Amino acid sequence: MTEDISRTETPLEMPSIVGISFGNKTSSVAVVSRDGSIELIANQDGDRFIPSALSYLNDDEYHGSQALSQLVRNANNTVVNFRDFIGKEYAKIDPTHSARSAHPVESDSKVSYQINGETVSVDTISARHLTRIRDLAADYLGVPVTKAVVAVPSDFTDVQIQALHEIAKTIGLDILQTIKEPVAALIPYTFQSVHPSDKISLVLDIGASRTDGAVIAVRGGLMCILATAHSYDFGGSSLDDILVDFIAKEFEKKYKVDPKSEPRAVAKMYAEAENVKRALSASKTATISIESLASGYDFHMSINRLKFELLARKVFELFTSFADEVVAKSGLDSLQISEIVLAGGTSNIPKISTLLSAKFGELTTVVSPSTSIKAFNTSELIARGCAMQASWISALDADDIQEIMQPSVTVAAHTSKAIGVQLPDNELVVVVEQTTAVPIRKTVVLPGPADDGSVLVSIAEADTEIVSRKIEKPAPSENDDDDDDLDGFEDDEDEEIREIKVKSAASIADIVLEDVKGGSKIEIVINITSKLGMSIAARPVGSSSAVRLETECSLSQ
Amino acid sequence: MATAELLVQLTHAAGQTNKVHGSPSPFVNRKIECAGPFFLSHARRILRGRTWSEDEKIEQAANFVATEETEEDDLGDEPEDPQILQHDPKEWKELDLYAALGLSKLRYKATEDQIRRAHRRKVLKHHPDKKAAQGAIDDDRFFKCLQKAFEVLMDPVKRKQFDSVDEGADVPPPENYNSKKLTDEEFIEGWGKFFEAEARFSKIQPVPMLGDMNSSKEEVEAFYKFWFNFDSWRSFEYLDEDVPDDSDNRDNKRHIEKKNKAARAKAKTEDVARLRSMVDAAFSKDPRMKKFRLEEKKEKERLKWEREAESRKAAEEAKKAAEEEAKRKEEEERKAKEQRESQKKNKEAAKNARKKSKRTIKAAAKDADFEVEVESLIEAMDDVQLSDSASKLSDAGDKKAAFVEIARGLVADGKIDASSFPKLLA
Ligand SMILES: Nc1ncnc2c1ncn2[C@@H]1O[C@H](COP(=O)(O)OP(=O)(O)OP(=O)(O)O)[C@@H](O)[C@H]1O
Ligand SMILES: [Mg+2]
């Protein structure tokens, strides 16, 4: 019932500014096309999710999937997983995920690789990667691509962001803006409608080498990050490890040869593990098939989703408890999370959605392809968000962008509690949500009493309260579909029904409207200026005279 | 909460008055993410110091500005032929590769870049993954066709082989060009398009084009000279029968290879003959050639006329000169005669004047009574002196004094001797 006064703004088209998602594992590039739709651009191989990989053989450079396939025979000259090394000192990097490819080496206390005997810095590798990404976009668009919005992880330091800008500059690519990956991932689902509704979103980005989470408040279309968390210990590659172990064991059982002793065999297993993982997200069974895995033996076996989910159970639990951890960091209760936006390649796995839905309950919508047919592939979100952002800032020049990013604009006072209209029984209709930035103007229209007379509009601040009731016996969950789940997966303890209650706490002001006709509707406007002046106005809808009260708000230091 | 809200209702005041009871809990400074359209509005409000409603008004006005125009898309958007979408990738040789990529308008004119972009666009649309996502199972026929088309068209050698037999790019000669007389426009339009399409096969580029009715003779001649000597790269490997790959039947293999070679040579010869006959046909009926011949004839006539005109002019001039000469002579004679006559008249007049003067002088001498000496005096005077003296004497009162004066003048001039006139100059 609250009406958002924020302006209508449809994304404008600007075909030559692209949005780039630059992951350690995968990159994508997207553009808002003329009709306002967003296109993820495929490369020559037809890939829209392009492996962030470069491989050098003789004088040739391979990129994307072609580079990945070099991991079997030319691993030493194949670079993967380098994004997080940008702008970092060699001493501070975690080289775990470069174990089966070119190893990072120290050069000038920064990160480099030995490629065909030459030292190649991570900056050069990144520049090459961005060049290939840019060129494939330019190829497709038919116009030079010189500007981009690029997403970076929310823990990227200013030094790293600066380094990324510099790298892009060397190839003539102007990064107009970097935006945080969780923000980019949230954009496509938030700005689909003209008036984005207020919400608290948990963006869970499960990639390959890392898992990131962010709790973001969306208020009047403004986004504010309440908490972030990062894990570099688990992600999609943990699932690869599990599948590779599984394949190796099965192979050894059969042929009495350990394929893990042979680097090429390991590379082959990892490549296949990824394929199988993907296949199992789309269908319930898949075939593992590796030609000449070790000692000349082929490996063929079919695996179903259930088996995979069993194998991966521990890792899945890491993901869900990670989600809890981020929410806890935000100081909110999981009941206050209105939606979970699943991003990152690994989040395509249906079981992850199922587990999160069960964990967060009905008040939280899990948005992923397996819960909603309208949802995007989780791998697309970041590039899409960047492309949309690119289209919005396409009319701005570098100075404008500098200007809007200065603290006087980006740092704003936010409400610490929700403010609303108090009703009998201490119920409260929220008008201005908790964590809303000022300036803000919000309007609500409520029905007045049925008979003629005065109307009381009482404005108060809200308190949220979590009430929980214990339920004796856990009812068997009926809403889970046919694949009758792994028992004991969910908590078997006494089930709790938890609810969130919004109660009015401190009263702010009363407004009394006299002689109002019975059945009138009352419009209430709360306006808080950037100087923290607050005004509350109320009037019967259609009447020209309103009662207005003013007060001042304060800012905590 | 939405349903709960429908039930809510405000109440009557029960003793409350308009009153501020307190302020909200202290606000907290937080960072807003610089993303999304609403952030831009927020930034504008802060930076321009606008209030919420001012900002709304200004922006609404600004939103009326027309949406920016976008550059033309050079690839266009061709409708997809369902038959092509269903084409069996194994039969790729029968496939119109350009049409598959949506380039049936550009064809041999498509640049590598355009082919690449067209391919990418189609791949994006027809990628099997995408089809699978839409529920279709295992339909990668068209995708395979796309890959084949891309492979052939991006390879310059293979592309030439395909272009050689790309009927989609052929332009027929003008209709009934042999039987019917084409109008100038039909000729230029019809043959122009034909040669423009044929030009793609020329080893030498650029190729002179047919031009229009205003083309110069040199241009037209250069055009036909080029086309009579057309050097074509067109070749016919694309139509080869597949050579079997089995090494067992080497004879058969060799036989087919030989057959292919012969077929290619035959097709090539036929093609050269075909083009030649077309050039012949165009040449023989080229309205401009007729125009040039006509112009040449006229030019010759004009030159002849010019040459003849010269001698004519010479004769005329000679005649005119003769006439003028005669006229001049006549005039001369006339003038001479006039002169002679006037001389005669003058002489006579002078003679008369002299006579008159003498008479006057003599009469005056008679008056002054020195007739004896006057004859000699008259003898000594020329015509001028005579007439002067005559007029002096006729006007003079004292004739004698006048005579004396005249005689003294003559003496002073040395014309007479004073001693000869004793009477007068005593
Ligand atoms: N459909 C799918 N089902 C399951 N896993 C998938 C699917 N698609 C991609 N993945 C996995 O997702 C991971 C890549 O995710 P993503 O592209 O988000 O990573 P990234 O952000 O580039 O890498 P990182 O997290 O290391 O920075 C890989 O492990 C890949 O195997
Ligand atoms: Mg990522």
C-alpha cells in the first residue's frame, strides 16, 4: 500500500558500453540492446560463459574453452584463476587453484607466470583476457568497444580496483565504473519493474574457487550493503574435487590403477567433473565418459543427481551455513531476508536452492532457475547487471561519474528503525523502512473510520520482534518433490515456528484531522530532507488542506 | 502483510491533539552503492540541491526529449527460411550458405567482419544449448549448417569456390535482350546489373562498369575492351562429385577425379563462352555505340563542310579584294580628275584674279599717270603681290603714294631695281 515516489526511469540503450563480469573461473560480456533487452555475447566458440583462461602454444594464443582444453597437454603454459591476483603482492596470494596450471611466480614482489620460458605478469595476462573479451564484443556489435562497466568482488581493495583500471587502460578500454559483484547480481531482479519494491536481499554467489555473500537493503531503489562475507575455501571446485575423487576410486576399483598419479589423467578428470556437474544441474542423470584415462583404459559410468547430492552433501552444508553466517553478520534475522538471489555458476545446482528454501522458510523467496522459470541462469546475473548499469550511465562523462561517486553523494544518513502509522493493538503500518537513505519522501493512503468525526494519525517508530513457538512433533515435509531426500539432511530436532512482528515503539507525533467524512481515505506523507528535517502531513484524500507537523532527526556519531 | 494492510483502519481521536512527541532514533551514516537508476536520481537531488518535488518536475520535463537515435544496422534482419532451418547438414553443398547466415542480400559483397557478426548472431539464436533450454531435444541441424557456412565463407579459397556457383548472386541478362529492342533505360538498367554481378569474378579489380547514356566513347570502349578480355577466377570445384575415400578402389577414385577435372574444365569453357556471348550481345545492341557512330558521321560531315568552307571563303575574299581594288582605282581616278579639274579651275581663277588685279593696277596707274612704268612693275610681282597690290590700290585714296609704297616694297625684296622706275621713285 505504500506508494513509492521515486522516479520512473527506463534503461536507455547505448550499444557500445558493455558490462563485463570478470571471474576467476568464467567471464561474460553483455550489452543492453536497442530494444532494451540484454544480450550476453557469445564468442567464436558459441560460449557466453567464457572461461577466464589463456594458453600459449608455440606462437599461438588460446583463449576460453580452447585454452582450458590445453590443461591436459600444455598445463605449464596455461593460465587460469588469475583475477584475484590483480593488484596483489605475491606474498599475499593463495595459489591453491593454480596447482594444475601455470604456477604463479614472484617478480618484483608481484605475481607473474613463466610462459614458454618468459616471465609474463598477471597484468599482461589480464590485459590479454580483457582484450579477447572486448574484441569478441566489438566483433559482435560491429562497433569498437572502448567503454565498460566491470564487476569486482566486494572485497576487492582500492589498490586492486586501481590496478584493474590501469590494466584496462593499457588496451584502450575505459572502465567507466566498477561495481560490486553482489550489487551487479542484484540489479537484474531489482530494476525489472519501474518501482522496485523495498526488500532485503541476500546475494549468494557461489563460483568456482570462492563463495561470496552480501546482505543488501533496497530502499526506494537505492542499494546499501549491510554485510558481506567471503570464503576462499569452498566453491564449485570443491565439488569438482569430490567428483574427481569419486571417479578415481571407481576407476581404481575396476582397473587397479590410480589415475591420480598421472597429471594428464587428473586434468582429464577435472574437465569431465565439470561437464558432469553441469549436466546434473539440467537433468537427473549424466554419463561420466573419459577416453583413455590411465594405462590406456577408458572410463564410462553413469551417475544420477541423487548420488551426486549425496557425495556433495558436506559441501552443500558449507554453502547453507555460509548463508546463515552472512545474515548473522548483518545483524538481521533470517526472517527479515525477503529474498535470496543466487548467483555464480555453482548456484545453478537445484539442490542448493532447495536447501536454502527449507532453511529460510516461506517468507524468503529463493530466486534461481530451479525455483522460478523466469529466473536467469545464475551465471548471467553479474554481466547483465553491469550491462544495465552501463546503459544507465551511458549519458554521463568521466567527470559526472566522479561527481556522483564522491562521499557527499554516496554517504547518506539512513534510518535506523522503520517509521510508520500506529494502529490499535500497537500494530504499525510501515511507511519508511529501516535502513532508508535520506532524502526520502514516502506516502501511504489508509482508510479512515466509517463514521464522520475526527481522525487520528499517530506516527511511531517500529520495533521488530521475533516470536517463536515450538512444535512438538515435526510433521514430515510434504512440499518436497519426488526425489525423497536424503534423510537427516534437514534438522530433525523439535521444529520451531518463528515469526516476525512489527510493533510500534516510541511515538513520534500525533495528527488529528477534524470533521472528516465517514469512509474517507487519509493520505499520509512522511518527508525527511538531507538536512534531517522531518515533516509529517496528513489530509483526507481530495482535500486541499493538510495538517503538517515538523521535527528534527539526529545523526549518531 | 499486504492482506493485513487491507484490514487496517484509522480511528477517531480520543483526546489527542496535534503534537510532536519526539524524534526517530538517531540516523546512521551508511554508504549507498553507486548503481541503478534511482541512485542517479538521488545523486542529482544531492548535487543540485533540489527538493524531491522540484526534481520530479524538472526530470519529467527533461524526459520528453526524444530518445536518442541509433545507428543503422548494416546486416539487416532477414526472415529465416524454414526450409533452410531444416536443412540437412550432411547436404551442406546444396545449402545456400549466405542465406543460412542471413546474408542473402550482401552475399559476395559481405566483408569478413560482417560474416563473423552474422554468424555470431545466428549462433546465439540457434545454439543447441539454447534450444535445449527451450525444450527442443537434440536439434543441432541448423547449428551444424551455421558452422559449415562459417567455415566455408571464412576460408578465402573455399569462399571463392562457393561464390563461383552461388546462383543467389547471379543476375540474368535483360529479358529478351536478343529478340526485342530495349529502350536506353532498359539497356542501361538490365545490362548494368548483369555486368555488376559478373564483375565479382574478375581477377582484375576494380572492373569498369557499363556506365550510363552519358558515358564517353572512351569509357564505353574501355568497358568493352575489358570485358572482351575478361579474366575470370570462377571455377567449378564446388560441383565436384565426391571422390570416394577408399584406397581399395583406386581405379574408381582416379576415374572420378578425372571426370571431375574434365567437368570443371568443361564448365569453365562454357562459362567463358557464356560471358563472351553476353558481351557480344550487349556490344552489338549498345545504344551508345549507335549514338557514337551517328556522332562520328556527323562529325565527319562537319569536318568536310569546314574544309570546303575554307576554299569558299578564299574565293569570296579574292572576289571581294578585286572588287575593292576596282573601286579603289575608280575612286583614285575620280580624285585625280577632280584634282585636275580643280587645278585647272584654280589656274583659271588665278589667271582671272591676276587679270583682274592687273586691270585694277593698270587702272590705278592710269589714274596716277605713270602707265609707262607700270608694265614692268606688274611683271615683277607674283600672284599674291598682285592681288595684295590690287586691293591696296583700289582702297587707297592717294594712288600714287600707294604705288610708291608697293614699289619700295618690291625694291626692298630685291624684285626690282629703283633706277628702272625714275618716275615713280624719283
Ligand atoms: N550449470 C551448472 N551447474 C553446476 N555448476 C556449474 C554450472 N555452471 C557453472 N558451474 C560451476 O560454476 C563454477 C564457476 O562459477 P562462476 O563462473 O560464477 O565462477 P567465477 O566467479 O568466475 O570464479 P571464482 O568464484 O573462482 O571467482 C565452476 O565451478 C563451474 O563448474
Ligand atoms: Mg565469481
